[in-house]
Amino acid sequence: MSNTAQSLAGTRIASLLDENSFVEIGGQITARSTDFNMASTETPSDGVITGYGVINGSLVYVYSQDASVMGGTIGEMHAKKIARLYQFAQKTGSPVIGLVDCAGMRLQEATDALNGFGEIYMAEAMASGVIPQITAIFGTCGGGMALIPAMTDFTFMEEKKAKLFVNSPNALDGNIASACDTAAAAFQSEETGLVDFIGSESEILGQIRVLVSLLPSNNEDEAYTECEDDLNRACPDLANCAGDTSILLSQISDNNLFFECKASYGKDMVTAFIQLNGATVGAVANRSEIYGEDGTLKETLDGKLSPRGAKKAAEFVEFCDAFNIPVLTITNVTGFKATKCAEKTMAKSAAALTYAFANATVPKVNVVVGKAYGSAYLAMNSKSIGADMVFAWPNAEIGMMDAKSAAKIMYADADAATINENAAKYATLQNHATSAARRGYVDTVIEPEDTRKYVIGAFEMLYTKREDRPDRKHGTV
């Protein structure tokens, strides 16, 4: 490790990687520009430390911006170092992790710096779907720099000091930072959905290490570790977790491993990585209840699919499909969110989710644990849009809508007794899990406590799955 690594930027790298594993690349590079008194300005490593090391034995490439060198601004050579790091990463099939602390574009280098931004964008675009890209923001990340984390797969943000924005809060008409800090971690995680995890610096670095250990190194690799958990382990309390499916997923995962992404955004949907028989699985689950760590109910949701939840899930499924990570869906949804705000993007977001599942060729398993009504159910990895295996709990309800509403529509002029009688018939004949299984829409009705072993068995069976899609450049949904 070079002397430049003794800065805060270097300390972050040392904390992230396995001890003494970092090897710096381009440590002697400095700025080339001499305009605006730059000739007399020291720019060690041109404000960014780049190199490689290992996390739990796996090779990763890292760049860390040094705010002590011209505010960590991006100049020509700064950008070229990052772009070159991407070249190494793609050649060797290894993730890139960016530790961001940057005041933006270096004004003294003007068009050279601007071109450098473009070179980074291009490198990210070419690496997308080939190697995992992770960004952690510890300081400022503004203007064109904000596009860099937005183009990566996962974004982490320090909860107090980090700032992420295209336009600063005070530059927005009718807004000031004290009223609504649009650059803050809370806003970026809760409102924009750009940030996956917020926390202290040490928490972020620890979470990145966990994430890297769960992901394949590239799109041709596999994410697998030895399983020490019982493959046939029963989960006796699982039936009580149909509301808060984050708890359900942690219960069925090997050793209860559960890594949630974008937990603060689109809370009606859980997107997380779990492990089943040692293999990383991407999990997508509807959620109607949120429990705190103390076991008390913190929030109740309406059981509807929201635009945010659909968008969040669609992006997650696309990532999993790109990196050959199997997808498990836990379905419990009664329809689409019905508000004026939701209606603006509901159709487009639900279509994106439907397309993501239909287009994905990885093994796909669905477990219906509660209600599964209408087109919202179809969008949640149903048999009709390509789920390989569909399981349902005995109390699952699968159909157009709830039985009482259906009876009211079919017998609009009938009295209450007739409606109730036909609602009971409808529930038995149309909405019951068994009726769906008789038509082949559900493969097996299972007891809740057996969910883990059935899902593991399904993914084992699907391990060698191969599925082609029509010859095309790409879809347009």
C-alpha cells in the first residue's frame, strides 16, 4: 500500500478489505493540467486511490476519492484511473466498489474533466450486467457525479454527512434545505429509492462485505457457500409471518441470513437476498405488516401493490436475472394501490414488474401465502408469466377478487342472504388454493412449516434449467 493510502480515503479501503490485501494501481499519477495555477498545486494520486484487494478471499477492485486533494474533484487523470479500474475488473470478472467523497467536476480542467465524466459513465454502462457495481457515499456526490451511483447496482450512504443530489436543495424552486433536505440520506432512501442502505461509515463498510459475499463475482459465476443448516428444517411459526414477509424470509433462509435492499422505499414490497442450501437466492415478497426488532407491530399496510413497490421489485429481479441468481416470490396481494398519486405511474410500474418476471430466465419459484387477487397476483411471478414452480399454503386465496365482492357483482339485486350464500360457494369453487391446484395454476399445496424444504427442493430440481427467449436486441418495456 502506498503512502497516499494513509489518508481518510485509504483508511476506508483498509477497513473494507481483508487485512493487508490492498494493492494500489496508479499511485504516482497526478494531474496533467497547468491552467489556472494548477502547475503549482499538488495532486497526489489526482485525488483518487485505485487498486484491488480481497473481501473474504474474493477479488474486488476499489476506488476511493480523497477529499483532501482539491475536494476530491474529478479531473482528467482522476477519471482515467477509475475507467481503467473498470477495464481490469471486466477482464478478470470481479466487482467494482466505489467509495465516493467528491466536490464534483474540476473546473480548472473544464472539457477534459467533462470528457472524463463521460468515460466513467461509459465504463459503468459496459460493465452493467457483467460485474456487480457497488457505490458508497461518504461525503458530497452532486451534479453529474450523482449519475455514477445511479448507474451502479447497489448504493450505500452515510446517514449524517453524505449528500447526494443532481441539483442542491436550495436550487429547487420553493425549497430550502432546512425545510426539505433532498440531498440527505433519508430522502434518497425513502423518497427516491436510489439508496439501498444507510448507516454509519463502519456499518456501511461491514454491509458491503456481507453483500459481496452473497453475490457472484460476475455474470458467469455462481454465488454459493457450504450449507450448515438442516435442509429439511421445519419452521413451525411461519404461518404467523404472512404479514411481515421479511421475518418469513429470514426464517426459511440458511441460518436465518437475510440481507434486505431498499428497506425504506416501497415498504409494501420486500427485496432481499437469502441463502437456501448454500446458494444465494433473490427474494421478492409482498408485505402488509412491519414488526420492529422488539417484536411489536410498527406499521400496517393495505396489502396492495404500489408503484414504488413494483418498481423496486422489477429492478431487483432484473439484477438477479443478469447474474443468474434464482428468484423466490412470496405472494400476498389483494390488488393495486388506488390513490390519485399512485395512478400516475401504477400501470407502467406494474407492467415493468410483469415484464421483469416474464423476461427472466433464472429458476423462479412462487409461494402464495395469503391472498392473490387479480392482475396484481399475475404480476407477482404467477404461473402464467413464467413461474417454474408455484406452491400455496392451504389458506391461500387465488382468484379475481375476494368472494364477497364477486358475489355482490354477480348478484347485484339479491338480498344479503343470497349474496352470503354465493360468496361462500365462490370462495370454495373459485378462490381456494385447491381449486387453483386442480387447474394446474398451483403445483402443490403445502403446509406453512414445510415451506423451506419444498422451496429448496424446487431450486435443486431447477438447477440445470435452460430457457431461450426470442432472438432480439432487447425488450422495450
